[in-house]
Amino acid sequence: NKDKGFISSSDLNYLLGRQGVALTNLRPTGIGSFDGIDFDVISEGKFISKDTKIIIYKVQGSKLIVKVQE
């Protein structure tokens, strides 16, 4: 439950449009930080370098899909 730090995948939709930074290289998976919280993310199939600004543009179940912020 939420009290113990667990959230369901449907709760991730609130992250759509959130801007952050890649904490690791995304090849295509890695870690992104959004408002000080780290999430496992997947790039849109392209390599994204560490420290690049990213944005969450799609949520597929429990997957957060990101792309480079323009």
C-alpha cells in the first residue's frame, strides 16, 4: 500500500510532462531524477547521455518513457 512506499502503475500518470535529468546513461534504460525523486526510465529507443535534461512523455503501465527535453 501507499503507506509503505508502494504505488500502482496507474498512479504514475501524474508524472506525464514532468521534466528531470538523466542520472545515468540511458541505453535505452537507466535512472532519471524528477523533482528529487529517482525513477527507472526508458528512452524512446535512443541513447541519452548522463546529465541530459529529459521529459516523461508517455506512461505504459509501470514504464516511464522519456525523451530529450527540447
